[in-house]
Amino acid sequence: MAYIIFLGLFGLVFGMIGVASNPSPYYAAFGLVLGAASGCLILSGFGITFLSLILFLIYLGGMMVVFAYSAAMAAEPYPEAWGNMSVVFYVLFYCVVLGMGLGLVDSIDVLSIVGEFSVVRSDWGGVSVLYYSGGWLLLILGWVLLITLFVVLEVTRAVKYGSMCL
Amino acid sequence: MTLTNLTIYSTFMMAMAGLTLHRTHLMSALICLEGMMLAIFIGLALWCSQMDSMSLSINPMALITLSACEASTGLAILVATNRTHGSDLIKNLNLLQC
Amino acid sequence: MNPYALSIIMSSLAIGTTITLTSSHWLLAWMGLEINTLAMMPLMIKQHHPRATEATTKYFLTQAAASTLILFSTMINAWSTGQWELKELSTLPSNMMTIAIAMKLGLAPMHFWLPEVMQGLNLMTGLILSTWQKIAPMTLMLIIFNTLNVNLLITLGFLSILVGGWSGLNQTQLRKIMAYSSIAHLGWMMAILPFSPALATLNFLLYLIMTSAMFMMMILLNTTKINSLTTTWPKTPIMTSISMLILLSLGGLPPTTGFMPKWMILNELTKQHISTIATMMAISALLSLFFYLRMAYALSMTQSPNQTNSTTTWRHKSKKMTILLTATTTMSIMMLPISPCMTPLY
């Protein structure tokens, strides 16, 4: 299990370096997919299986599809992948920064508590607590989702400006 | 500080540095924001599991709900920018400079 | 905008600030800030012209990054101390929190978004942005004031006063000038915050009153440039003199209200034996005073060189509601005599 967690941590950092090094949005979205998948791996490695499933469904299933679709807005004739000069430079830069960060931390404790798989996990129970006694919090979350709907509709309303109007 | 904490903190800092230092596309700025949210989500879920308390697990759920809202608003703004500016390049957003 | 959508969005704007103000858990405070930001978007982009879209984009990116940073610092705090209480911050999270909130408020090294965003909005939204949207982050700052780093706050404050005065000198657009004025005022609050949060609150309240008076004056006169300020006289003759007084109050000249917070802050800083910083702050405030004076000069000391061809508009009965303008104007001009009543409170 420790190997899986280590693999996940490695994938998370390097996925995020891939995002941060300013490639074209197609590849940046790919880097985020790598990061989110590694995140799922970490969470399930620590035994937080339900939140891992939620992360998988929402990030990879829902949001990343929309992001990959929206990357079409940023289409370029010659997309820059991680092989191009500028991106390679930034990848190296971030790797150096990461190494310096590792050097600054005086002691790293490799031990971490890994929960074992069991039928009832506290995270799974916790999500049902939100519905059972969430109360105002649940109401606020629902309200936020509602106003997001209004906000998105108002922001993207068709007007007579721009390139995509009818 | 465990290796896990260090990884999550440095993931967040990478994404934040990427957002602030250099972006060509608005789209990849939004992806960086999502990366920051991802790092916080993982850190929060691990924190709740370390505390091993049932009611604390509400926090990551609330977080991911709001981050989904923020991502969708960001994409809506991307569409609006594309309408008015013709592309989503950050360097085109220069109408309001002094 | 559809009135139903507008009502939902305005109420969410209120709800967001209220949630932040009433919460004692960092996650709830963060949710309030997020709701605030989300609800502000459609108001800003209402006209859908390129400048409004650009302002919305810039606002979204800075606010989202800042609130994510707030959440990250509270997460570090939770990992190291194990709780989410609003008042208990350790050193590293409190420094990150200061920087994040300063970015939300638009303080000096992170201030570049504020004038540009302000320039893309209409005046009513600009009023909301420079008053209502400052309440939630400022309240968070006031709640956590005793865990903050004094040197960081003084540096932020002094830089804001200096930058706010200096960059405003070059502007002719009223909204940008108001943005720089807001930066300078927030700098005064940050400088006094670690020593006397009550004075910072007083300064914040007076800032809200004076800025709303100024913005409502601009809405009434329908001006966004110094040029068009000179045509105030045919619109409302009485406002030419009154708005000059509002401007002097913003600058902090003695017989007006704006003098009270500056006076008390300088007094308090001198009591704390940091009179060097206090002197530099007072001198930097002169930079702000210069552009207020220039606006006042254009507004009431000069007249438009050409005669009006039609009936002057003040002869017509205006349908604009001016009750709030009256109240805030009176308060921003004439509250200095009650400052002895303020001092025992603090």
C-alpha cells in the first residue's frame, strides 16, 4: 500500500508541474487528469475510499470532460507540448524549485498512518451526516449551486458582441 | 511534517506559482485554479481521515461543491471572453490598462 | 437583467457577506467569500461589452486565487493545530492569510487588479465593489488581528498609502482615481490594525460613508472623467460646492469628517513610538490630497468655457432618488465635532 501511495504522490506533483509549466491547454488538461487520478490513488491508499470515488466521479467524470471540451476554445495551430523549449525550461525551473523546497525542510517523516479497508468508514458516514444533520450547511450548498446556475446563465447570455453570436 | 503533507503543500505552491508567473491562455489559468483546489481537497480529506471523526468529513464535500461552482463560473467567463475578445489569450486582456 | 435573477443575485451578495460575518469556522467564512465573488460576476458583466468582460475576468482570477490561498492557509493551520477556529492561527498561516486578504482587498503589492477592474464597471457596480465587497475581508482581518505580524501589516499599509497616492496622480478617469483612493484608505487601516482595531473599524466605517457619498455624487452627475466634472454647474449648482467638500473630506482636511481617523491614527502611532512611520504616512497622504484637490479644482473652481445652448438641466425636476446621497454627504462633511464622543470608546 505504501508503494501505491508513493506512486500517487509522485504523480500528483509531476502532474501539477506539467500543468504549471505553461503548455497548451490540451496538455495542461491532461496534466490535471494525471494529478486527479493520482489523487484518487492517494486517497484510496489511505483508505478514504468514498471521497476517492467522489473525486473520481466529479473531477474525472464531470469536470474534466467539460474542461477538455472547453479546451477547444483555446485551439492553436501549433500546440506546445512538454517537448518544446520554453515548456522544458519551465519544467526544469519547477523541478529545481521543488528540490530547493525539499532541501529547506529539515526533516521528513516518511511514516504515515494508513487505514485498513473496512465495511464502515468514517468518511462514508460523514457524507451521510451531511444529509442527516447538515441543516444550514446543506441549505447553503444548495443555494450556492442555484446561484451558480443563474450566474452562468447571466454571464454567457447571447448579446450582439463578439465572434460567436448568431 | 510527513512526506504526504510536503507533497500536498508543494503541489499547491506549484499550481499557484504557475497561475501567477506566466500564463498564455485563460483556459490554462483556470486549470491551474482547479489544480490548487485539487491539492486542498486531498489535504482536507487526509486531515479528516487522520482525525477519524465522522462529522469532519462534511468539509471535503462542501469544498468540492464550491470548487465545482467556481470552475463552472470560470468556464462561463471563458466563453464570455471568447465572445468579446475573439480568443482566450491573456495578453489580449489589455483594454483597461493605464 | 431579469428582475428575478437580479433579486436572487443581490440577495446572494448580502448572504455571502452575512455568512462570513457570522461564522466562527474558517470553511464557512471561505464559503461566504466565495458566494460573494460568484454573486458579483453577473453584476459586473451586465453590459456585456469587452471592457466589462475583461474586468470580470480579472476580478474572478484574483478573487479565486486569493480565496483559495485563504483556504490553503487554514488547511495548514488545521494540520498543525488541529482546529478550524477563526481566532487561532499560528505564525505561518497568519502571514499567508494576511497576504491573501490583502489581495482580496487590493492592498499595495497586490493592488494592480483594482483600478483596472473598477474602470470596466458602471458606477453602481463600482460603488458595490468599493464598499460592500470590502466588508467581508476587512471583518476577517479585524477578527484575527492579534495573531497577525505587525511588521508585515505596517509594510503593507505604508506601501498602500504611498502607491495609492502616487499612482493616482497620473489619472484623469474618476473610477481609477477612486480605486487608488480606496487603496490609500485601506493602507491607513492596515497600518493601525495591530495597535488599535477599534480605530481601524472607525476608519473603515468613515471610508464606507465617504466613498459612497462620492460614488453617489458621480452617479447623480453622471460623470466618469475629470473633463466632464467641469460641467457640473448646469446640472446641479448646489452639488458643485458640496462635492468639493466631500473631496476635501476624502483627502482628510480638518473641518470635515475625513480628518478624524487620520488624526486619531497618527496620535495612536505616535503613542506607540513609531513616529517615523507616522510622519512618512502623513507626508504620503499629501500625494492623495493633491489629486483630490485637482478634482475639486476642476469641479468647482472652473467653469465650462462654452455656454449651454439649451435650458440648464437643474430647472427640470430630477427623478433620481437622493435621500442616501443627502445622508452620506452630511455624515462625510460634518462629523468631526463628535470626535470627542468617539475617543472614550477607544
